[in-house]
Amino acid sequence: MTHLKIGDAAPQFSGVDQDGTKHTLEDYKGKKLVVFFYPKANTPGCTAEACDLRDNYERFQANNYELLGVSADSAKAQKKFEEKYDFPFALLADEDKSVINAFGVWGPKKFMGKEYDGIHRTTFVINEDGIIEDIIKEVKTKAHTAQILK
């Protein structure tokens, strides 16, 4: 789905989170950044994935990682999701899909026999210099931390 590959420079992006705070790739220089794209806030798979990352947040921080969730949900929906599950990381409300399209994770999907366009659940691990170190396309929602922190 995505045109990006390991070794590529991560796309420059700019987006606003659940609190109205702006985030850019430049903000994370010197840290490893996990950008996880998920289809919809407060749905079972997305909740399992984000809660697994939340429960292991201290491990990420101990290894110089920051986490950034991205979906096309509104800031209000992202805020409800964050408050309900007490997430310690930002959730971008990418309603115009500028970040989603920059990473190439929007496209045709099938669910219960229906075809539609949506976000392909994908995680990018970006190193301290803005280079993509890993791309996880087969996300295990309940064990995503283990996929990232190999």
C-alpha cells in the first residue's frame, strides 16, 4: 500500500492533536518516533492496539521513543478516545488526510464483503535522523509493542 520503504526519509508532516497542539516531524528530531495509523478511534482493534502501547509507554520512553497515533477522526473524537483510556501520547486528528496521504496508508479495503476507502493499519518507526527504520503492515493489535521493540 505505502510507497515508502525502510531507509527512506520520513515525510515532513504537520498535524494537530486532540488538544489542538501542532506536531511536525521536526519536533521529534533526536528521538525515535513511532507513528501508528489506525482506522477509527474507540473501535475494538484500535483500542487494543493503543492500550498495548499505553501499557508499555515507559519501555518506549526508556528507549528514547515517542509515540504518535494518527487517524482521520475529529479532534473531539480523539480527545474522547484519549480520555477514556488515559493515553500518554498525542493522537493526530488528520481530518484532511494530509499526514495519512503523505505516508500512503489510505486506500481500498474490504470488510464483511463491502469495499470502501480507509486507513490501512500501519506503523512506521522513524529514527533520530528522520529515516524510516521499520514499517509494520501486519499489526498485531494486542502485541504491537513486541513488534516495535524487537
